[in-house]
Amino acid sequence: MRKILHLDMDAFYASVEQRDNPALRGHPVAVGGDPSGRSVVAAASYEARRFGVRSAMPMARAVRMCPGLIIVRPDFSRYRAVSQQIFSLYRAVAPLVEPLALDEAYLDVTHNAWEESLAVTVARRLKTEVRQATGLTVSAGVAPNKFLAKLASGWRKPDGLTVIAPERVAAFLERLPVEHLWGVGPRTAERLHTHGFLTCADIRDRPLDALQQAAGHQASWLRALAHGHDDRSVQPHRPAKSSGAECTYPADLTTLPDICREVTTMAEEAAVWLAARTLYARTVTLKVRYNDFTTITRSHSATPATREPRELAHRAVQLLDRTEVRHRPVRLLGVSVQNLSDTPFVAPRGADVDTGDRLPFE
Amino acid sequence: MDLVVRKADLVRELQFFQQIVERKNTIPILANVLIEATGDEMVLLATDLEVTLRSQTQAAVTRHGAVTLPAKKLYEIVRALPDGDVRLEADRNQQNVKVTGGQFSSKMPTLPREDFPTVTEPPDTPVVTLNRSALAQMIQKTQFAITGEDTRYYLNGALFVLKPTQMTLVATDGHRLALVTATREGQPTDDEKPILPRKALAELGRLLADGEGDIAFQRGENHLFFQVGNRLLMSRMIDGQFPAYEKVVPKGNDKHLEFERDRLISAVRRVSLLSNERSRALKFVVQAGTVEVTSSSPEFGEAHEPLAVDYSGPALTTCFNAQYVIDFLTAVESDVVSLDLKDEVSQALLKPVGVDGYDYTYVIMPMRV
């Protein structure tokens, strides 16, 4: 039986801000942008959450719900520094650490540097170390697998420590709503609900073909989760599959030069990211959200893969021709790179073969 | 609006609008055709903001007005009606239109005419007359070489080169190039080189196929205008630099081969069945007296078929994408086609032999194997 921890910092960005600025302590704080614009809440302190302020909520709405809200601009370099501190503590103990975000990780502590056989003791000691090193609190979930560990860490926050021992798994899952299952988003949840699957007990006990009707190919996976089974391993070096940036603008972009400039900047940022990892990207994807919120993506794949800023920017800008940005105001733009590899030339199998050689126009 | 129109007339016009309106367009009114009833005709208009078509047909108008209706649904309905008259009758607020024919009656909601985009009108620039059948030939022989969705947006169309005494259409996807030149008479023009989008070219091809007589061409600041009979096609030009096509048309290809077109296309089709599924590579093994067409693929095996040719030069082997060869052979009508080679790696030149009225040049870049 494996021993997995899920460690999740409490209101991470907001907590860092409150730690570093005593004037913010005890007050509702939201990290994010200007409420008069279109920014969203990146993190909310627990004082702010009491007013209903949540992450990803438009800042304008957060201010309406919580009039005394103190808004702090994000400072990711500081958050990243704290994150590195925390992860070095984790890595000193656990051989397998899988980062999910700056403030969130899975640890496999079946074997650990402290030779501690009780995972709950590892979790307790790590919580103390994190608090001593950073002054911040972390909530921990302890369970036999990733799915249950993540459920457990969210059970009691902040500063929580929840253990789901193997013998308590069934009881824990009994009344768990289906939307807490890993992989169930709003759409799947709705389909499950209309078919009468409300809790894990329903998924576990009702016939599999009924579940298949509601959830399709996800059925067997959901059935496994509902039994508390999840054999995904903790992967310390999950290779990056893509990288990208997007931006919602304070005012709609309406002119092509402005749009090209933004796309170019984002493509160049992607090039920097690729260069830092010595990777090449074969695919560039452009995302456009128009002012009526319809959102489209356009991709282009080409061999050789590249990380040249100018080439990536060129490929991204060309994709604008397959959008309606000339005629419709643009609310959001995004550029991302996919199909990453270590070399510009990928193995021909399964990849696009360059059929003919090119006509020598130049 | 209240009008009566002959079913056959309306179906004929509406079918030209089916490719103009976009299936996946996110602006609802662009799926609609604008219908205006004035005098004794109905005017139809649709646009995707790049390509716009306007046409008119005779109608008995009892009440003037304008409505917009979904182009596809209207076409499906009218096409299904019995032969005879069709009546389109809008209610007072122009919010619904009754479409009736025979015993059938239907009612469709409209979208407001005011929401329909305004279209660019033809400018005051000189009108140039173009020969219909020459232009139709040129389109048919080049449009297949335009790339599908290329990020090099200037390749998503064909270059239209209009000179005082001749006109040329060029299309390429960067691997092969199709070029047709025809002589023209009529008023001389300044040299023009607009790039015409693929969609406009396809629509123009359809319009040219219906009816007879020369067509009128005008160039505006950003748009091109083609008046074909009672239909006016307006297209935005592709803004960009088309590649220097003259540079890739080979001059010194001294190894000349001629084939019966039927014989060659059958052989290429058969042999390509066993070509590599991804590359579609087809080898032409040229020797004195024969050209052997061969293919091989790791999954399926290999194939070859010899063709007798009148050739006594040095042996060489070159390799093409089978599809590019088939595209050319199906676009031409001549009994004999020629293939001119320089060496194994330089551009190959394909031409129909013994045709009048136009000059067709097709260039393929060999594959390296």
C-alpha cells in the first residue's frame, strides 16, 4: 500500500502578501488586478472568502461582495521564491515529488528520508517545517493514492491535516458528490445527475452499463475512483507538453497592428520558455476571444520545429488570417506552443512528412 | 415585402449563394441572404465579409421591402417546392416571411435588414472586359494547386496578372505551381497583379459556367469586382506579396518525354495504390525507350508499370508526389502531355501538347529519396 501526501498551501498568494505586509493581516485581501477593468481574483485571503470572494471571480464582483476588500497586485517573483523554499523542504524528505502548481504537490512518502513509517507523522513534520521556514500554513491530505490524498487535503482548510486510512475509504466516499471525482467537470456532472448518479455510492453500486450511458468512456475510470482505486504514480519529472500565455485586455483590441504586436510579444515569450528548456515546438496555437465571448483557437504545425522568436512570432501572426480579428473586436488573445521535442526534426513516423521538396522561390 | 417569382429562377440564383454563406460562421446574419424587392425584380445579396455575391431575377412585386432569410434553409425549401410560382410575403414588421408554393406553406423568422453588413460598391475605375471561357479555363487549371490552410496567407489564393494583351493566373502550394496564360483583346490596361482568394476563385468558376458572354472586371482599392451576367461577385484581395513565380519555372530542361495522357494517368493511378501513404512518392525511372513508374511502401509492398516513350537521352530517376501528377493530368484535356526534366533534383515541367488559345505550365519539385 502506497502512502501519498497532497500538500496545498492555504490561500498562497494572499498569505504571502499578508505575511510580508502586517497592515494586511486580519483584513480581507485579494490578489489580482484593477476592479474597474476585467481582471479576476488570483487568490483571496480567508477573511475575504468569508464574504464569498473566490479565485477566478471577476475582481469587480469581488469588490461588490466585499466592500472593504484590499486589492494587492500580484508579485510572482516573490511567490516563486517561496515556492522554491517549500519544494526544497518536500524534496529533502520524499524521493518522489510531483509539482502541480507553485503551491501544490503530490509526495510519495512510502519510503522517506526520515524512515518514518506513519505517513501522518511525515505530514505533521512537514507542516511544522513549512511554517517555521516560511511562516505560512499548508493543508495536507494523507491517503493510499493521489485521488484520495487530494480529496483529503481539501477536507479541512486552512492548516488542515486529514487522513483517509485504507479501512475508512469506503465510508469517506459513500456520500461524496460525483463532481468531486477527478475528471468530472460541469458537463459530465450534469450528465451524471440527469442519469441519477449523485454520489460515489451511486457510481459504485448501480450497473456499469447505466454508468456507461451517462459517462461514456469515462465509466470504468469513474467506477474505479468511486471504489477509491487510483493507481496513477507520483511523477517527479512530468515533461512539459505545452506552454503559453494569454491576456484579457482592459479595452477591446480593434486594430490589426495592436493585435499583431500582442501576438508577437506572446510568441517571443514562448520562445524564451523553449530556449530555457532547450526544447523546440512544432505547433503554435493562437486563441482569440471576441467581444461577444465566442472563443476560437487556430493551430499550425510545421517541420522543422523551432524556438526562434522571429519564426514563432511569424507563425503565430499568420494564424490571425484564419480569424476574424479584422472585423470583430478582440477581448482576449493567447499564444501557446505544443508538440515539443528535443530536436527540430522529429522522427517521420506519425509526424508530417514533408512531401515534395520546396520550389526554390527565394 | 410581397413578391412572386418562378421557382426555377429562384433555385438557380439561390444555389450560387450556398458557398458564399459560411456554415461555421459565428455571426448569425452572415448565414442569411438579403432579399430586396423593387420594381419588377428581386435582388439577392450574401457575404462572408470577404466574398460577396449579388444577383437579381425577375419577380412580380406587389409590395416593396427587404428581409434577410437563412440562405441554406430557404434554398432547401424552394428546391423542394413543385414547379411553378413561389410567393415570398413578409408580415407588417418584416419579422416573418411566408414562403408558399403549390399547396405548401411555411413561415420563417427573419433577421433585421438593418443588421446586414453594408457591402463595398464597385468603384469608378475603368471596366475591363474579359473573355469568359478563357477565364474559366484558367481557373479550372489552377485552383487545385492553391494550398488548403497555409499560414503563408498569400498562398491561399491565386495571382491574377492582367496585362494589356494577355492575362495569367498562377497558383502554388510551395511544392508545385500551375500557371495559365491566355491572350486577351479589348481595352489595354495598366499591369495589375491582385491575389484572389481561393473561395472567390471557386465561386467565380461556378458563375462562369452558367451562361455566355464576356464579363466585366474592375479593381477597387481593396476589392475586385466581377460582373458575370446579372450576377456581381465582389472579393477582398489578399494583401501580400505572391512569390516570384517566374523564378521557379525551369528554362533549360533538355530531357523531353511525351506520353499519351490516358495511358499515363491510368499507370500513375494504379502504381500509386502501393505508394507510401504519407509521402505518396512515385518514381519515374527514365531509360532509353521506356519510363517505368514505380512505387513502394513499407506496409503494402511495391508496384511498377513501364510506358514506352520516344527517348534516347541519358538514364535518370526522379520522384514525385503522385497526387501532384494526377492533379495535372485530370486538369488538362489534351491527348498528349509532355514532361521535361533537367536532372533528378530540379523542377520538372509538365505541359499539354497541341492546345490552342492558352498556355499551360505546371511545375513540380521532385522529392528527394
